[in-house]
Amino acid sequence: MGTSAHFVWEVLTALQRNTGAYNDRVRSTVPTASATLSADDLALLAEIASGVTTTEAAERLDITSRDLRRRLRSICDQLGVDTPIEAVVWAARRKPRATATLANEPVLAPEQTRLLAELATGATLQTVSRRLNREPEDLRSDTREICNVLGVRTPIEAVVWAAARGLV
């Protein structure tokens, strides 16, 4: 997971919802199964969603890094996903949120939402750059800009933000 988190360089208008078939393709890659995770598993995913390394997450949860990686693999298997980022997105989508949206909530451009949707699949930056026909350095810069707009530190936090809002 440490390298997976490293790969992930680390919105609510009608325009963003009109990204149509592209978002449908990306959404179909993330499970919608109604799996049930334990409170400990959800706490582990919350730590990963905060953008910390697996070592830091393990220390915070008072477990070894090896146990954390094993638990992440088990969670991924339970959910039927390939990568921890997909598991984090699964959990973020199920997190209850207020029905009212704050008027001052950040808004992302459709291209930014597409980038987050690609990152939500757990793909490496190299893979995403090929899919979007963009240079990896440009994507890194765009991802940093998204993080700045959203007021988050890491790309995984940006992906979680978008997933919680149903954008990815």
C-alpha cells in the first residue's frame, strides 16, 4: 500500500454531473456491493483515507505494518476490489452526509473530476497519464491544484472528498 499511496498524487454542479458515459465507465470499476465491514476495518480505511503512509497508519492503530497490509488485502477481498484506494472510495461513498450542500463548497472543473475518477480506480499515475493522454508531470501539477482547491493535503483525501459527494 505504501507504493499505492505514493502513486496517488496525492464539485457539485450540473456541469460536473454531465461528464456522462466517462463517469459511468469509471464508476462501474468500483464495487457497489453491500458488504459489511467491522468498525476496526472502517477505522483502518479512515486512517488510509487521511493520506498517511501505511507505517503511520499502523502506528496510529497500534498494529504492525505487516498486519495493516494483511488487513487491507482482506478488506479488498471482502469488497471484491483490487486496490486499497478502491476500498477507501467504497467506504467514502457509504459515509452519511448532510443533504444540504454548503454554498461555499469548492467546485471542480470536469477535467479535475475525471482525474480524480481515474485515481479512484487505483491506477498508477503512468496508467492515468496514458488514459488521459497527458504527461505525468502535468497530472501531478493538476492533482496538487485540486488538493489546494479542496483544502486537503493529499490526493487520496481529494479522492475521498469526491467519492463522498458521488462524483467518482
